[in-house]
Amino acid sequence: ELARHAPRIARALAPLATARARELPKRLRDCYRRVPAVSIDHALLAKSRRLRCLPVDFDWEDIGTFRALAARAGVDEQSSRTLRGEAILFDAPGNLVLADERRPVVLLGVSKLAVVDAGDVLLVADLERSDELAQVVATLRRKGRHELL
């Protein structure tokens, strides 16, 4: 179904089919960088006639922006949250931090930011504007900066 409805995604993920277990994390990272930035619901789920659904009983929230992730993580005007790595905060309320494991993120006197250190790129964004990141990603792709995605 993926090959039929979203061939670019299928081609980007094809190397995973032959990956050995120990190679899988690296191949997955490499493939993920090549996958087109399109929602799986639009690329596949809305088009396939072969899908089946099962009833389940668990909480679910579609976290599509860093603002939504921050809200889910309990970030508010008084408190920040670090979801990965180490953050050292000085008078820095209302921030969401995902730090690279190799170095801490230090925030001083700033608020309502998403700070994401992915190792090859550092994102600092206003949480209120995090829904605009799709435009940023599209611009980076047009400029050929695929290593940052």
C-alpha cells in the first residue's frame, strides 16, 4: 500500500527491509532524513482501501507541534520542562528543551521557547510559532540542506 499510494516514502524506507538488527538504528536515521515531509494520514491512510481499525481504550493526543508537546509535558508560564539531555535554566520559565546528550543547554532570561539540539542542527523557536516549522523545513529542503532534517 505504501508503494502504491506513497512511492517516495516507500523508496526512502526501502533500505530498512535488508537491514540487520545491529544496523537498524543507523539505517533508520539515514532513511528518516530522506522521507518526504508529509503526514502519513494524507500520504497513505486517507487513500488506502485495505486498512482495518481495531477498537482500543487508551489516551491519545496527536502532538503535531512543539507547542502541543510543551502543553502535554506540563510547560506553563512558571515552569519549563527538559525532555532529553540537560538544561540549566536561569530565570527561564515556560520553555521546552530537548538537549543533545553531549552538551547541556543553558537558558538565561528567556521564556516560551522550544530549544531542540539535534546534534547537526539547533532549533530555537517561539513556542507560539512552532506550527510554522513546516515552512522552515520546506525552505531548508529547497536550499538542499537535507542533512539538517
